[in-house]
Amino acid sequence: MTAPSTFGLSSEARNLHWLLTNLVEEVPGILSVAVVSSDGLLLLSSDETLARARSGPGSQGRGPRGSSADLATVVSGIGSLTVGASKLMDYGPVKHTMVAMDEGSLFVMSISDGSLLGVHGSADCDMSVVAYHMALFVGRAGHVLTPELRSELRRNQETAKGAEHESAGSPR
């Protein structure tokens, strides 16, 4: 996870971390995951080093450049675009979006009140398995993703980011 630990978090936040970790560890082909709030802020993400470790030594870590914030930005943008298209076409709310690329896939699924789950998968991932497990995550996480929990997760992300900046700037 991007947060150094889940110490001090509520049981709901720890459960959400556990669900996300489970999703990444149990579904083959998932490279990275981000949970994004309705206003585009990263709430929770997988750790990119886990994806690199899974793909084996010598392989290049593929995915959004640099950080989970990059995946969150892409997920938020695609979510916004599809919501706009849905309103324009008057077909009701967007449930999920899938983008297939030559060397990977991107899945975006609505969680609740505008929050989104985004998954970046490898080229060889089984799209139906990824989508199934995303739906399980959404079903389990949707009812606990309250405004209070979103605020707690945002604070936790900001604390983790601050600690990351401090360690990067300190001499060794």
C-alpha cells in the first residue's frame, strides 16, 4: 500500500486496505489499483513495487509513470469523460469502463456516489476475471465508503505523502 502502515486507522479503513491488498495479490495480471474520490483525489492505492515483484526479476514495471497519483488522474479523467458521455446520450449512470490497449488494459468501475475503482492490468490478464473481482470489491467496499471514511483515507494519503517527501529530502 502507499501508506506506510494501517496503524491508527479505523477498522473500516483497515478493512478497505485489506480488500485492496487481496484484490492485487489474488488476481493474476493486476499491475496497479487506485480508489479515487468523486473529486478526483486518490484515497487508496496498491504499491507499485508489489506489481514489479510479481512480474519477476529483470522485467520492466509497466504502468502509469511514477506514482499512484498518475493512475488516479487517469481513472478520474476517464470517469469524468464517461459520465459526460452518459449524460449526453441519456443512458443512465456509468457502471464500468474498459480500455484495451496493445500491452495492457485499464478498468474503471463506479463504487458509490462518484467514487471510482481503477485497475491497470497486464496484456495477458483475463479481463472477465479482473472485472468479476472488481465487482466483488465494489460490492464489499461501497457501503463502507462513507464521507467520514473518505476523509480519513485522504488524511492518511497526505500523511504518507508528507513522510515520503521528508525522507527524500533528508541527507543520509
